[in-house]
Amino acid sequence: MSRLEILGEKISLLNVNKNLGGSQTATSTAALKQALDFYDAELTTIKKEELQIKANMQEENLKMNLLSNQLTSLQSSENKSTSEIRIKIKSQTAGNGSFDLNYLVANASWYPKYNIRVKDVNSHLSINYKAEVNQNTGVDWNKV
């Protein structure tokens, strides 16, 4: 951006010094032609460089917007729950195997409940174990 400011200052300097020789002195045709050629060449060079810098800035802004969109997409996809498990197994020979899968998730809890029954003092005690499950994961836990 500072390069654009420098180019703007060069343009201002060229514009201020357009009046060759001041208002009292007449300028020769050759000097005027030389000044016009110099002015034309310098201004053309400056404008080309300005256009190139602005085009580069626009291209960089497009890249930044694309990266920003990708980042937003990745950040939003990290919060989505899925019910998919992928397991990759590599073995030298074919065979049967068994696996235990554990599922650890935040925002879920449980606490035990007991149902204790007895008919009378001479009867056996019956205990049924139960659990109260709570979850705020956003995942459907039907039939779990």
C-alpha cells in the first residue's frame, strides 16, 4: 500500500511542475517537447505500476476470501455429530476377530438407581439395578 502512496506523490510532483519556466518566461518548443515526453513517459510508468499493484491486491484479496471461507467451513464441520465409525484393519492372514468399541462423549452422564424388594423377613432380598441416563450431545440415542 505504501508503494501506491509513493506513486501518488510522484504524480502530484509531476502535476505541480507542469509550468516550465514560470509564468514570465517563455519556453522553447524543444524544451516543451522534451518536458511533455518526460511527463508522458513518467506518468505512463507510474500508472502501469499502480494498475499492477491494484491487480495484485485484488488477487490476494480473492485468495484471502477463499481461505476464509474454507476455514469457516472447516470450523463449522468440526461441531457436527456423526454416527459413523471407520475402522481400518491390516492383517497378514484372513481370520476372525472380535473388537470392543468404546464411545466417549461429552455432555452425557448417568447415575444408578436401585429397586429393592422383600416379601417378609424370612424371604430373600431382590435387587434390580437401573440407571438414569442424561445426555445433551445432540445425537439420537434411541435404542441405546
